Amino acid sequence: MAASLANYHPARALTRLERREEQEAEQRPLDLALIARLIRYTRPHAWLRNWLFILVAIRSFQLPALTWVIAWVITGPISDGNVGGVIGGMFAFLVLAASTQIVMHFRQRMALQLGERVVFDLRNDIFAHLQSMPMSFFHRTKLGRIISRMTSDVEDVRVGVQEVLFVSMVQIGQMGVAAAFMLWYDRWLFLMVLLLAPVLWGINHVFHGRLSVVLRQMRDSFSRVTATLAESVNGIRVTQSFVRQDANARLFGGLLNDHAQYNFAYSRNQGLFLPLLDLNSQVFVAGLLIVGGYRALSGGSTTEIGDLVGFFFMANMFFSPITILGNQYNQALTSMAGAERVFKLLDSQPDWSDAPGAIAARRLEGRVEFRDLSFGYDPARLVLRNIDFAIEPGQTAALVGHTGSGKTSIVNLIAKFYLPTSGEILLDGRDLRTLTSESLRRQIAIVPQHNFLFSGTVRDNIRLGRRDATDQEVEDAAERLGCWDLFAGLSEGFETQVGERGGNLSLGQRQLACFARAMLADPRILILDEATSSVDAATEAKVQRALRILLRRRTSFVIAHRLSTIRHADRILVLDGGELVECGAHDELVERDGAYARLYRRFSSGAAA
């Protein structure tokens, strides 16, 4: 099992890992398999996609047909002075032109619908995948990178589906139809046009490598910008406290400058690529004029003036898409760079998953036992070593120890956010590995130190403990904790909007809302990182009373910050350097005058544990 845990904990290792991933992304060639994978996302919407293909085929014929009508009217009725033929040709042209606009309207409309549906499915898949990933993934992945995948990268994919794919198909189809007409008009002049192919291939080959590398660098730099922005906003209080605004602005300015340089490099390459394509087309048209004119004017050629006029009209239909395709090619590179990142995220595998034979946990009694357990975020660097203890149903265990002693790691293991590197965790005598994570967590409630509330109402946040709870059950949970009046007294009672992260509530109100959420869930095992927020005396009394009620008759693990919690705990687990150095009741451990007694004296004197 140890082999399944990823090496990701130390910050310096994270930096090396991120740099290596970015380097691989720059060197990885564009793969047409990405396009095939994107097309697979259109399968649930096959009727829409297939109608689009039909409209693309029709559109590919329409524009060359319009050109053919113009050439026919000029070389036929106009040359012959046939007024009726000219009028008939005009009406035919107008009818065909109207049909092209109708087809274009529905092609664009359906392409937008298909792109939106593909993006909808992609974002749903990304969100579901993120929800299934273990905590270790979020510890080693920057928030800005995740947001970038869900926003800018998916939007690049949208452009690829809505515009690049179908516009390119129309343009290629138009070139094919125009080529067929040119071959019909004059096969020898058409052979001259074929000389354009190796030149186009050469230009495309040169700029393919340049643009693909620059685009990946541009996307990487944008991810760094978004990641830094998210981190800066989250840490604004620390930034202002230490007067780091100017220093952070300089660092962010450096990231923006790097991103701008990549954008400039992309613009320079694109500014060369498209004009070269256009100039190449113009040079070939000039060559066709010379050769075609000579063939039409020389007596020994079968080329007629009318065929030459038609040929040049079709040559315009053939060459005009080249510049458009060049621009679409640049957009395709952007779309594929986004798709590459999106699918890399979707393909990322969790460090571990439930065992194939794991079963749903029945109603737990709440006995928790650690047997010779060792654990490390990096298996080579253990943070817990040889931990043994047993907590009986309904008991409260207080975890005490210096910062970094392993308290949080123990509760993370109980909640199955991680698996032990070695040893066992037994719940009611059953190995935790044999229980499904979902069924286990339905019987565990966690109240973190930093009480997290989602945007919404107070009632919505309490109901997170049990989604099917009625409004009355929500209020009953608050009533049992003795804090109903506190929420009912808000401006809109339980319907009061809490704001982002609970910003509209006081610290004590946030904590009590999290207690009520846990009470509503009615867990068998409660994990509490007891908050140390400074609140007024009345709220402090409510918090302590609610805490006693919440802990009653539940197996509870409390990372203790308060003297009262430690003294009233049934078992106290004393950790030091990742080892369990003492375990027992308060009076028993004080009498030993060991590690706990020293910590207790620090608690008593007002120092933090």
C-alpha cells in the first residue's frame, strides 16, 4: 500500500515536480489523438453533430457554385448578348445566395449549440473528477491551475469545437470543390497549382513547431498568473499585515511580464505565418496569369478565354481559404493546448482508491483502534511512527502536542483522507481499508478549526450535514445545541445570507453553524479541531455549552486548544515528533509528571498546545 502513496509533501519537491511537468508539456508534440478524443465528446449529441456535417458539405458546394454561376453568366449570356440569359442567371444567383445565408445561419447556430454541450459535459467531468480526488491531490496542486483548467482551457476547447473544426471543414471542402472545377476547366493549369502544396507544407512545418511551443509556454505562464492571483487574494490579510504589497506587486509584475513576452512571441510568429501564406498565394496567381494568358492567346492551345475566366474565378475560391485556414490553424493550436491540459487533469489518477472488495460500513458503534500504525505523506519520510491506541464507543479523545507532532495526520487517517503507510486502523474491529470511503464518511462529521461556510443561507449551510433534512429538522438541531435564538435573531433568521466563507457572520456564529451542521448529521465519530477564536463572553458560553452537547455519546477526537476540553476528555493522546509518548486520563497523566504534565502546565499558564 505504501507504494500507492505519491511523493508530494515537501515544498521544494513540489517546485521541482511542477517544473518538470511544465518542461514535459513544452516538449510534447501535438497529437491528433486529442482531436479524436474531443470528437468522442460529441457522441451523446450525434444528431446535432451529423446535421452539422451535412450543412458543412452543403456549404462547401455553395460558394464555388455561386462563383460558377458568375463565370457562366459572364462567359455565356453576357458574351452572347443574351439579356434573358443574364436575367435568368441573376435570379439563379440570388436564390443560391439566399440559400447560402440560410445554411450559414443554421451551421453557425448548431456549431454554437454543439460547442456549448461539449463544454458542459467537459466541465461536469472535470468537477466530478476533482470531487473524487483524495486530499493529497489538492495539497500538491495549486488552486489557480485547477481554475485555469476549468475556465480558460475549457474555453479554448470550446473555440476548437465551435469554430475551428467546422470552419476548417467548410474551407477545405470549398478548396476541394474549387479544385475539381479547376481540373475540369484546364488540367495543365491545375497541375501548376499543385506545385503550391510543397511550399505550403514547408511554411506550415516551420511555424508548426514555433507556434506550438510558444502557445504551451503562454498557457503555462497564464496558469502561474492565475495561481499567484488566487494565492494573493486568499492571503491578503497576511500581505497587508507584513506590508508586502509592493514586494508582491513586483513579483506579480514579473509573472505578467513573462506572460506578455510569450504573447508577443506568439504575435510575431503569427504575424509572419499569415502574410507568408497570403503572399505565396498571390505569387502563384501571378504565375497563373502569365501561363494561362500565354495558353489562351497562343494558337496551339485548347484553352479558351471563357475557361480561363472560370479557372481564375475558381482559383480565387481555392486560394482564399488558405489564409483563413492559417488563422484556424493558430486557433487549433490554442485549442489543442487547452485540450491537452484538460485531458491531462482528467487522466490524473488518485494516489489510492477503495479496495475492490470494500463494503459499505454498517451503523458504527464507534470503537477506533490504531495498531502499530506508521504514516508519511512521503513514505520515505514518516510523520507518524508505531502508533497504538484504542478509543471505546462514546469516549472523547483529546490530541495534544506541539505543532507538527502529528495530531492532524491522525484525524486525517481516521476520516480516510489518507491510508496508513503501514499498520492498521480498525473501526469496530474491521480494517478501515475494507470499508468504502463514502459509507464511512456518512458516519463521520468534521468541524475544522477554520469554520468553512459556503455562500448561501445559514439554513443551507447547516443542511449540508444531511441534504434531505427538513427546515424544522435544521432548526431542531440548532435548538438542541442551544443556539436557535442566535440564528433566529439574525436579520433574516435562518434565511440570512452568510456571504463568502461566512463573512457576514461573527466567528462565534460561524462556529455554532458548523456545530449545528455536525449535530444534524448525527455522526457516530466526531472530529473536532477546536477553534481558538476570541469571542464575547455570551457567545463563548454558548460555544462551550454547544460543544459539550455535541460531544455527548459520540466517539470524538478533539485537537485540543482549550484547557477545559483536555481535562474533561476520557483519553488524552500525547504526541511528540510523530510518536505517541503518553496515553491516559488527565489525573493519571498529571501524576506521572511526564510529557503531558509539562504540556498541561503550559496550558495552565496560558500558552498554546
